[in-house]
Amino acid sequence: MLKLHTYFRSSASYRVRIALQLKGLTFESIGVHLLREGGAQHSPDYAALNPTRLVPTLQDGEHTVGQSLAILEYLEETHPTPALLPPDAPGRARVRALALTIACEIHPLNNLRVLQYLTQELKIDEAAKTAWYRHWITLGFTALESLLASSPETGTFCHGHTPTQADCCLVPQVANARRFDIPLDAFPCIVRIDAACQALDAFAQARPELQPDAA
Amino acid sequence: MLKLHTYFRSSASYRVRIALQLKGLTFESIGVHLLREGGAQHSPDYAALNPTRLVPTLQDGEHTVGQSLAILEYLEETHPTPALLPPDAPGRARVRALALTIACEIHPLNNLRVLQYLTQELKIDEAAKTAWYRHWITLGFTALESLLASSPETGTFCHGHTPTQADCCLVPQVANARRFDIPLDAFPCIVRIDAACQALDAFAQARPELQPDAA
């Protein structure tokens, strides 16, 4: 059985949980608590499994895959149905670019270890940390909203009328934005797509609060 | 002909230039100067083409693709030979994870706009900015070195004996590290692979200083 090393609040883990649910794949969930006792991601066992010391990590028999987007692609290649990428190269490029806009331009800047560096090394206060967090989400969502609202390829979901890798990345990022009370009024297309996703059972099952390690 | 909107010093642009050279694809290079006159990436024309206001952007006839890794995948699908991904799903996952470790965990934190936020909004001094820059490269390279040095799949290049997407990402990141005088003694595998890449004409042709917009 697939094993997913995950943290319930990690949005990178959340992306993979959604993809696994959409593809109807059962998996063993192994909690890696990022905050407890200095962070379980720094344990020798986990660091040996994934030297980046980040979650998630997927284990598929003898194969170990880190990096959430690499895991999404791996699942796409090993379990192609239902597809989370469109069939045409330009469509696939659009979906990947949307996913990467979240995964490269928003999420890495608001990651736990970056927030820790800002407060511990640069000694910024809580207000400056919140402003930093909001800045990168707002900047990224402004670009995403434009990409989504301006394209005839946007449908019920980010690309057409079935969920793709882009939706797997969008929903966890919206959840982060809501957790930090970031106003989303300027992003109607993002809010609409998030609601359409949340109505699907696969997205609901992947929610942080429903995970075994959320207790 | 393919058109690449690029900035000579952008390491994301550099990744795509390497892939285009490896695949023997001719392209028109359109310079987007990130520093001149407040940044050409913020011009209305460029923001309309790519709302993230980041380089690179590839134009292939009517299709526009942003995000360097989405562009690498698009080129792989539209121009499969020579392949920059291995044929097997676990190998492809490994290459993508290596590429994403650079593209998600190192590069976004040291991007121009992030450094600008640190100095303009958080008012950190030059020494703190340099320490920030070095911190994320050193942390990321430590993980990468471990991933590369520990795997029998590492060869002359990051994966086997022909260049892949991982090498397209590694070389520009090493160039950034060298530009900021970051010691690389702790990363012998990274240094060895970078040297193997630099010996290839495709990598040499993609170097920042040889680009038309470097003048």
C-alpha cells in the first residue's frame, strides 16, 4: 500500500492527499509533526528518508518520492485515471504553470522554516510576520486571479470541468489564506473554484482537520 | 519560431535556455530587463502576457507558457528528443524532485522581489541580506548533495549519464551561489556535476554573459 508521510496542516501534504483521494487510492497516513519536540521532520529516520526534511514524502514499495508536485506527476504516470492533467500539451502546460505559481511563488515564502527564520534570525515582530504572509499570498493570488479570469479554458475548475493538479494546489493555498484571515474579495474566480472543489467528496476527505494526525 | 522572454541573469530563464539548447531548438530571445526603469516585467505589455510578472515566458505560436518548470515539461512533450526526463516513472519522479528542490526550496527565497522586500520593507542591512541568501542555498544544497551522493542513480549528471531537467536547474543555481561567493567545498557531488554540464556546448551557450540582453 502507498504510504504518505504527511502533516495535517502542511499545504504541500494537502495537495497530495487531494490527488490520492481524486484517484481513489488508499494510503497509509504517517504523521510527521512539524512543531512537536523541535520538529519530527528533523529526526534521523525522516531526514534519511527525505534529506530536504520537508513533508510530504510518498513511499510506493521500494520507491520514495519527495516534493509534492513530483508526487502528483508520479501518481499521474502510475495511476493515470482519472486524469489530473488535460490531454493536450498546451493545456498541460497551463495546469502546471498554475500549480507552480502557487508552489514556487507563494507557498515557499510562507513555509514554517521561513517564518521561523524571519522571527528567530531577523527578529521581526508578529505584525511584520503577518504582513509578510499576506503580501505573498495577495501578490500570488492577484496573478492567479488574472490567469484564471482571463482564460476561456477556466471552467468549473481551474482548467475545464474536472479537477486538475492546479486545483490540488489551489484549495490548500486558499485554506492557508483563510486561516490567516486574508480578504479574498478581490479574487472571485479563486473563491468560486475553491467552493466547487470543496463540494467534491475527494477534496472534503483531504481536509486537514480530518486527518489522523490532526488529533 | 519559439520566442523566449528572458533576463540574462534570471536563473529561471537560464534553466529554459539550457533545455532549448540541449534540444537544439532555435528561439528568438526577447530581453526583459528586471532592474531597468523599475523593471520591464511590470510593463503593461509584459504583465498582460504573464500576469505573474516573472520571467521567463515562452511563446510557441498562439500558446503562451509561464513558469520555467512548466516550460521544461512543455518542451519535453512537444520536442521529446533528446529526452530530458528518464523513461521510467520512478526515475522521472526523482529528476522532478531534484529540480523542484531547487525551484521551490532555494530559488523563490532568493528572488529579486524577495530581496527587495527584505531591504525595502523589513529594512534589513546588506550583511543580513547576504546571510539570508547564503542560508537558503546552503540548506538546499545540503539536501541536494545528500540526495545526489546517496543514490546509485546519480551518474555523470544528476540522473544517469545524460543531462536531465535536474541539471537544467542545478547549473543556474550553482552560478548564483558562485556569484555570491558561497563556499561549495561541502558539496563535491554538486560541483562535479556542474563541471560535467559546463563542458557541454549546450550549457555553455546558455550562460548569462553570452545572452543578447547581457550587453
